[in-house]
Amino acid sequence: MKKLNIALAAVLITLATGCSKTSGVGGAAGDATPETLRVNAQFAKDLKLDDAQDFEDAKRGFIAKPAGKILAANGGVLKDFDAYNFLEGKAADTVNPSLWRHAQLNANYGLFKVTDGVYQLRGFDMANMTIIEGKTGWILVDPLTAPETSSAALAFARQHLGNKPVTAVVLTHAHVDHFGGVLGVVTPKEVAERKIPIVAPAGFMEEATSENIMVGTAMARRSLYQFGRDLPRDAKGNVDNGLGKDVAYGAIGIIAPTWLIYKPTQQTELDGVNFVFHNVPGAECPAEMTFSIPDKKLYDGAENLGQQMHNLLPVRGAKVRDALRWSNYMDQALEQTKDAQIYIASHNWPVWGNTNIKKLITMHRDVYKYTHDQTVRLINAGNTPREIADIVQLPKSLSGYFGARGYYGDIRHNVKAVYQFYLGAYDGNPANLNPLPPQASAKKYLELIGGSHKAVASAQTAFNNGEYRWAAELLNQAVFGDPSNKAAKELLAKTYDQMGYMAEAATWRNSYLTAALELRNGPPPNVVSEASMIQMLLQTPVERFLEAMAAGLNGPDAEGKDLKVNLVLTDLKESYVLWIENSVLHFKNGEPAADANATLTLTKEIFVKMIAGTAGVKDTLLSDDLKIGGSKIDLVRFFGLIDKAPGTFAIVTK
């Protein structure tokens, strides 16, 4: 792991370029095996895949479809509108037929009229952007992940609906796929000059920035598995993400809200339209709200409610979500929608008719409540997370409803989240209090088995018998215990192929198939550049950076070190004292310390650029806004103790 340094010559904070790429084994994804075909055929037999209502709803109100591609500033493709054209007809052998159906539904992209004065742009990004006509312009809800996609979506809407100004922006919650594109639809200057309301739930800025700073490196890396960024768009690769199609890994921005919703229910008017906001924190997102527009009999459930079971703990990682609170919010939503005739959300397609809306909400309420209650029952009976995951199954009354099936979340993963919510990750077995690390454990198992070649031979038998879970467990030991065994890597990749082909959850499919891809080719050369997040980082409180910096201190290297640094941010008229004590980095807001080893004086913009790795010579050596006082050597020593985590660390190999 590289260090975060300030070089004497350029006074630059350098970023790690990532770990070396693991050599892969080559090869390509295989075809579906007889066992995979059998499992997928059973799904097709058990479900009414020809139910047409969802397809009618997904196409209802269609106005126009975009064509071509949306490109990033560097020329990379963020969105190819033709990428999912293969999703036609009967499910491919290599895709779970239930997921294929859901993927076809999400492939209905373009501009749609929901009702008079309400439109949705779907498929420009993983989320939806909603347009609500006000008296003088458009109120935009959830402006996507990146300004490249949100600006393209807005331009497409203006092409077909007229060139109206943006008069308000509603950010339903603090996940980046709903606010990261805000700078593509409004600018901070416009917001200030035209006094455009930016409406968001209380706690929005804190949650939006904290999640992406503290463990953003690990979460971004793991997101490639969840969203299948590097998979081909075909029947052996990425077919869907559950919530929608591609995530746009473009630039990310943010604008601080000018109007926060604090109360459980709060009425307000935006550009002549009456809104009733409902605060629903601590379920899908720590800061989230839904809303009603009574005059249109319309309810927007944000991301608390979509056309699939959500996850209580994403495979990319996040704070564990409260299933019981989520279920209670659904109960409240039944009352909030008693007069609603139209339901829209941050993802997927709408629902029309009060009876259908009530059914959607009721099913989701009971999925989360059933998951919670049955997990707790089995916890109290002494079952462990892995055991509970194999026991709990939804009753037919819930599992038969497509709108609550596990296309994004999965009940086997969700019950583990409930367990973790109450008891933590430890399962109570003392053998798991202090187990060996994976590599050390794997080597011991291989010694016991008689070598990795015997493990591979046994795994091949399991693979041939369709026992993919056992084959994967055994081969994982072989790959970790003997990284040079290419046969183990290739068979594990083939095993993950089949597990991906059978998965109903798009997130599980993407995870399995990305694992197979990386076993064959090694980790990716890049994940998400901090430079692409510069606009959001500039709005992030300084304390979040300092917290992350403290979490990056290399404790063993810092042992016995006694260093103190002043950080003075001239544009904010703020200063912080940073010091190392007992191998811990502390900081406090206050006047510069007289006994500091060094003082770094600069603007927040330069500080952020240095952290993001975009600061150039003009920002540092030639800038009048950056000065160093005291010992430059001690300043370098101080920052040299801070690790910069590589964003491309290995996951399925070591």
C-alpha cells in the first residue's frame, strides 16, 4: 500500500495507482450446463412469466426513445442505448428466466408521460429522473448519477416537451445515483441567482458525503461486482441491475440543499405545485423522504419501494438497514396512498390504480416483516446466519408476486443482514472468534487434502454433479492456498459462470460473473477516480476528509511518532490542529498550535485537489494560495504515515 506524501519539490499529495494486476488464466465464459438448464426450467415452470400487466405498465405513456451513446469527458462510453437490444424473445439458456423477464421490463427506456404534467426519463442511468410541470417551469426529481447522463436526459425532454427552465430540484435521498447528476441540470450560480429550491431530507449532506469518503474506496471497488460494470452486455454478462440498467460511472457532483424536510409530514409548495413530503430515514437510506402530490393523486415512494425486493445490506457494503422500520414505513405508506391513483419511484416503472398500489405496498411491507420476524425466530432458536439463509423462504402468497421478488436484494442475503443488525457478524461459535486468515486457513486445508490438485479433482466431480456451492467453497480454498494453480482458477471461474446463470438477483449474477472475469483476467486497472468526484468533494465538510485521513494512518509505522501539524484553510477562515498520539491521528478545529512541527496554509479547493490527485504545478509550486511554515521535512514525515488505499485490490485472488 502506498503512502500519502507531500513531496518537497512539488508539495503534492500523491495517490496510489493501485495494486499490480493479478495474472489471469484466460478463457471465456462457458455455456449453461444441464444442471443450470434444469434449475432455470424450474423457475419458468413455477412462475407465470407470461403475465402481461407489468409490460403494459412499463410501456404506458411512451413518447420517444433516445439513440446512440452518452460519452464521458475522456471519450469513454457511459451509456449505450443499444447495449441491451439482445433482450428479446425467450430467455437465453444462460439467464434465469425470471431475471430475463425483469431485464426486459427495465429495457423500456426513454421519455414517458405518467399523467398530465408528470413525465419520467428512464434508462438514461440506473435511476429515473422525474419531471413535474410547475407554473413557470420544471421541478426535477432525482437528477441521476452523473451530469453527463442528467444533462442528456434533460436535453432529450426539452426536445420533445419544450425548452422550460428548471424551477426546483427534489433529491429524495442521499445515494449518489439520485443526486450525482445535479450539476447537469442546474449550476450553483443559477441556484443562487434564481433562488431555485433544492429540496432534500434532513441529514442529506452528512449522509451523502460520509458514505463516499470514509469507506468509499472499498465500496467503489465492490460496486463493480454488484453492478457488473466490466461485464459484456450480453446473455453471458450483464443483463440488468435489478433497479435498472447501467450505472453511469461518470463525474459526480452535489449541491447543498436550500430547503430541508425535517418533520415526519411536511406540506409545501414548489412553483405552484402542492407537495406533501414524508420523512422516512433509516430504512433504504439514512436520509430519505417520499412525497405525494394530492392534486394529481400521485405518490412517489423514492427508493423505499420499487418493483423488486430491495437489499437490507448491499453486496457492495453499506450501513445495515432496519427491516422492521422499513416494514413500518410501508404500513404508513398504505395510509399515505389511500387516495392515490398513480405510484412512481426512483427506479423501474409506475403503477396505476389504487388497488394495484395497495397490493404493491402490502407485499413489500410483508416481505420485510416476514424476513425480519422469521430471522429473529430462528436466531432465538440458536441458528447461525448461514443456517437461517438456507431455511427462510417466502410463502407462496409473497413469492408469487413479481414486484417483490429478489431481483436486486435476495432473501438469503437479507436474513444475514437482520442477524448482523441485532447480533453482529459473529455467529456465537468460539471457533469463529479468532479464525485463521483466509490464505493461512486455505493452505492448511490443502495440506490436509493432499494438495491443490486433489482439491481441484474433487471440485471437478462436484461441478459435474451440479454441486456448484460446494465446488466454489472448495475451489476458493485452492485458489487462496495455491495462487499459482491455474486449473483451480479456471474451474472456479466456470463454477461462478453457472451460479451467475442461475441467479435471479441481478446483483448476485453480476457478482458471480465479475468474479469469473477477474479470475480469468485479473482485477481491473481502475475503479472510480477521485478526480471524477471533485465537484462533490468540494462540497464535502473538511471534517470528513480529516476523519478519513485519520482512518488511513498506518498505526505500526506511527508508533512512537510525535508530530503535530496545523492546517489553515484561508478561504474558509478555518484552521485545524492535527497531531499523532499513541499511533492515533487526532484533529480539532481551533487556532493554530504554537508548538506545531509545521503549518500548511492553503485554500480548501487546493486541499481537495491534492487529495483527489488533480492538483498541478499552478495549484502548488506557483500558487500564492499555498504556503508551508515550519519544518517541511516533518510535514512530509507526517503525511508519509498516511496510507492511500489502492482502489483495485484483489477480491477473488490474493
